[in-house]
Amino acid sequence: MEDIGKNIETLIEEAVAYGKTTVELAKLKAIDKISGIAASLISKILIGSILFFIVLFLSLGLAFWLGNVFGRVYLGFLAVAGIYSVLAILVHFFLSKWFKNLICNYIIKNALD
């Protein structure tokens, strides 16, 4: 009878240890997943910022160049604004679903890996 009591006690201790280990493993997996997503997000933001400045300075150069071609600087800036307006309209009507799906798939892929 005493052996059964010790066995049950050992079984309970093992179950509690298993539960604690499972919770700790889940915490570590969550931390790993969050840190991976954060690192990926930070690198994407850094690359996006660099690309933003590249496009900004190219746009300024194009605006000043077009301003010299047209004879008035403000016309160059208006032309560049018009180009970006046309691009924004085209992206909105033709590529918005594609961008949404791309972003959703990226988030789901990173969350499930």
C-alpha cells in the first residue's frame, strides 16, 4: 500500500514538473517568435527608410531638372507631383489587393514559422 502511495506521489510530482516545463517551453517559443518578427520588422523598416531617402533625392533631382527644362522650377515640382499622383491612382486600382495579400501572407508566414 505504501508503494502505491509513493508511486502516486511520484507521478504527481512528475506531472507538475512536466506542466512547468511545458509552460516554460511555450514561453521560450513565444519569445523566439516575437524576437524573430521584431528583427525582421526592424530590418524592413531600415531598408524602407533608405529606399525612401533614395526616392526622395531622385524626385528632387528630377523636379529641379524638369524645372530647368520647363523654365520654371515650380513646374518641375508640379510635374513630379503629377507623376506620383498617376502612380498612386494606378496602384490603388490595380495593385492594392496584391499588396494586401502580400503583406497578409508575410505576417502569417512569420507567425507560423
